[in-house]
Amino acid sequence: MKTKLIILTAIIFTSIASGQVTRDIDEENVPVIRSIDITEKTVTDDEDVSVPFAVLEDAPNFETCKEFTYQEAKECFHIEMNKHIKKYFTYPKEAKEANVQGRVIVMFIINKTGELEQISVKGTRKEGSEFLEKEALRIVNLLPKFIPGKQRGRRVNVSYALPIIFKLDEKSENKE
């Protein structure tokens, strides 16, 4: 009985998460689960809805990407973001000296006017990672104003998570 329940729960959860309809299951009169469209909610101008970047109809973008199609614009966004990181990236001296490496995730909202807000940083929790977090935050604070994202033709706040990997190469480790 427990095995059936776990499998059934997995089927129901998968169906709801993927938005698909499950087949009728004859065992124990389990009803059919209908698909649920979580994007049905209408966004109004006065709401402060934050839409994830991945599911957005028109993603926020850099000025240099405004003339592209949907898919090209998303690719351009990632290319421009990488260019920005490379341009402003400086490995923190303290972290380099302590041989601190890791991944830092900077989360932020690109608001309806294209500006960043609610910036937060999550690091590796290693000793010295605060230097990496500080550098990641500095880089993100240098981002330009964006073209705002849109959902159903209306400007919306867009949540974005930017991972920045700090890794020392062998050459830089041996220089010191």
C-alpha cells in the first residue's frame, strides 16, 4: 500500500508541476488530475509581481540587445552579462592570498524601470568567502540600467540569479 501511495504522489506532483494531464488510474478510484496553468494570472500595472527570468515573455535586456528576436535577445543578455563580469572582475587580493575559491550567487530584481533592487548574495560559507561575496556584489552594482522585462505586454519586476565562479588557476597560485 505504501509503495502505491508514493508512486501515485509522484505521478500527481509530476503532473501538476509539468502542467500535463495524467491518465485514469483504476487502483482505488483515484480521480484524474487535470492540468493547471500557473501562468493564467493576469498582471496589472499596480501589482508588484516578480516573474522569474526563465519564464518571462520579454526578458529585461541590455540596450545593445534591443533589436533582436526573443531567443536572440535572451542569448544576447547572457553574452552581455558575461562581458560585464569579465570587464569588471578582479580577484580579491585577500581571497587570493588565502587561496579562497568558490561560487557566489547574486540574486536581484530588475524592476519595472530597469533598475536593480533587492540585491542579495549567497556564498560558499568558507572562511574568506566574504571577500568573494563583496566582489560579486561590486560587479553587480556596476550593471547598467536595463530595458525592463514584460509579461503579457506589461512591465514587470523580474527576479534573476547570477552565479559567479571564483577559481584560481595554477599560474596565479604559483606567482605568490
